[in-house]
Amino acid sequence: MRKKCYPQKSGIFRFVNLGKFIIYGAETACTQEEVNKIMESAKIAQKSWAKTPLWKRAELLHRAVAILKEHKAPVAECLVKEIAKPAKDAVTEVVRSGDPVSYTAEEGVRILGEGKFLVSDSFPGDERTKYCLTSKIPRGVVLAIPPFNYPVNLAVSKIAPALIAGNSLVLKPPTHGAVSALHMVHCFHLAGFPKGLISCVTGKGSEIGDFLTMHHGVNCISFTGGDTGIAISKKAGMIPLQMELGVKDACIVLEDADLDLVAANIIKGGFSYSGQRCTAVKVILVMESVADVLVEKVKAKVAKLTVGLREDDCDITPVVSESSANFIEGLVKDAKVKGATFCQEYKRDGNLIWPLLLDNVQPDMRIAWEEPFGPVLPVIRINSVEEGVHHCNASNFGLRGCVFTKDVNKAILSVMQWRRTVRINSAPARGPDHFPFQGLKDSGIGSQGITNSINMMTKIKTIVINLP
Ligand code: G3P
């Protein structure tokens, strides 16, 4: 019998024994004194790490990848237990996390191994009396704050660029997902990174968040999560920020689209990991003339999704917390009162919510604008591509979108009007992980992707040589 409320217990694990892989887990919360100590060690460790040759930094990253892949089973098991990620997806997350670290090591050696050389007489009025040399140097301590939905993958995408660039790294793992992240960090420790270089601060953001993000020892913040990021950006001061925040990724479907392809992409894009992905399809804007057919196709596929236990590798598993389930339910109830068409019966048991497609959603419904981060997908019927694009641009968010049509010209013309990144004929996604990834408006600041992250975590050092 399934338990009522699936756990995703917050960081109270003290000891986790997973066969040969044993690690002390997270305390409920680090104190401010502990945070100060961690920052001090991070500063000290960074100074000698910055002098460690690039090739050696890269070598250690490659070693960490090998160890992480070797321990993929226990780390994935943590993901299953902590955040209810379906078992197969949990293994994929761990394996997928190794590849960007290797790529970062290689890319880092290339882009940090190069500098620039400028001569002064290329500027009007100047003689050739000065040589300018520039190179990239580390910022110092990078604070990484990944979200619960990818506690391993979105942590390494911040850790690896920070380290290759010569920074030390303080990780604040998500409350749900802390143990998975700690196991992953342990793999880095086993690889031989020096003491103090990679540290973890566990605890609730509400308790230590401000102290950490406003700490004078932090030189750069990379954050993925919700609205908290906006508050952080207001308090953080003059340090570079890389943030990916709330979203409402849209899928526009034109009359000539391949509706089977669209339906398959909606299922994968909207319901994988129960809709708890920043890049999940969160609203469908479909041309009225093909809406009935599309809705029927999606309905048929929704009926085949399995719902239940994460260990049984079900398609739809419980959302991360009861409060998240309550929020989703609020959106559903609002849509009900305002007259949306329910394609399935709304069903909830604890924090498990059955997949739900809501048709005929209108702009006055919250679900048309807000992000459920769960398996509930609204359909808005439109009469022109402009209407769809207008809806997307009217949103506070601007991360991803997709458009389905066989007419490439039409697709490109519409894409140019969207204020976000758009995929043509496939559901939005972040990967491959070296692609640039950025949110506009309230969806974020700065750009991710391996090269962009390395650049953001470095500053330019300039030397000017005056010639006699
Ligand atoms: O932060 C982005 C994440 O939630 C989605 O990533 O790889 O599932 O497209 P992905």
C-alpha cells in the first residue's frame, strides 16, 4: 500500500549507508559561525588552487567524473528516495552529470589557456608605445545554489566551471536533494581536490539563505530555482550573478503541424518528471482548427501514463512537497471555477497528483500564467500565431518555448518575435549541456552553458607594458 505523503524529507539525514558508499549526511542547518568558518577555508583553499596548473585542475575533474560514474547507483538511489525521481531518470541524471564536467575540463583548458595581446596604435591617435596583455583569472569564492529537481546535475554545472577557472566553491544544496548532492560532492573529494576547496552548507534557505548570499566572502553566485532568486539579486551587491528562475514555457501549434509529433513532444515535454522541470511545456497554444484533434491525441497518451511509486519507475510520481501539491491544486480549482474543460478527472492523493490536461483555458485563469511545476497542463485555443506569441510575450517569464509547423519560414518569423529561446518542432530542453541557456525578464539573468559559465566565473586581468 502506498504511503500517503511521499517523503522527500528535508536535510535531517545524518548517516546514509548505501553498500560500499558510506557518507555522513546533512545536519538540519549550519549555523552562521559554521558558514563563516567554511568561507574562511574556501578563501584559503582558493589561493593555492588558483596557482594549481590548469592541466592539473582538468585532470582532477576528469577523475571526479570517473568516480561519480562508478558510484552512479548509490547516488541515483538517493535521488529516487529524496526527490521521487523515477529510477531510470535518476540514473540518467547522474550519468548525464559526468559528461558536462569532462567537457568543462577540456573547454576550460582551451579558453583559460588563451589570452589577448593588443597594441596601442590600433586606437586613433596612439603610437605603438604600449602593449596590453589580458588573461582570465578566478573571481574567488563561487556560491552555487542548485534546485531540488536536479540536485546533482545542476550542481555540477556550477561546480565544474568554478573549479576549472581556479575558484573555490561553496554549495548550498536544495533542502530536498541535499543527500544526493552530498554524495556527488563526496566523489569530488575522493578525486583528491584539496581540503576546503569544495564545501557544502546545508540547511533551509529561509534560515541561512540571506546570511550566505549576502556574505562578504562570496564573489559570485550561480542560482537555479524560483522567485527567491529575485530577492537574492536585490541583496547580493556588486558581484556577478547567474540565475535561472520561474518560467512558463509555451508550445505553439500551427495548423500544418504534425500532430502526432506534437502529442509525443507534449507528453515528454510536459509530463516527464511529473512536470517538475524548468523547461517543461507549461502551456499549449494551439490553433482552434486543429485543437480538437490534438487534444484527443494528447488525452489518449495521458491515459497511458503510469502513476505511483518512484521505485516502480512510474511516469508520474509525487511532486516534491505537500505545499507544492497544494499550490498546484489551487491553480486547478481556480480553473474549475472559471470554466476550464477537464480532460481527465482531477485526482490527488497526498502529494501525488494524476496527470491532467485542461482545455479551453482562458486568460483570466491563473493556470494560463502561473507555473504549476507539476503534471497539470493548460491548453489555450488561438486563432493566429501572433495571438500565441503575444500571450507568451505578455508573460513575466521568458525562458523557453517551442513552435510546431512544417513551414520553416513561418516558424522562423514567429521565433524572431518571441522574447525567449525557441525550439522548432521539438519540446523545449536545456541540453545538450554546452548550449547557452538563459532566461529573460523574471526568468533570470546571465547565461549558462559551459563556456558562458566559465567566463562568468572569471574576471579579466590586464597588464600594460609601456615601451620607452
Ligand atoms: O533548470 C533547467 C531544468 O529544470 C530543466 O533541464 O535538462 O530537463 O531540460 P532539462
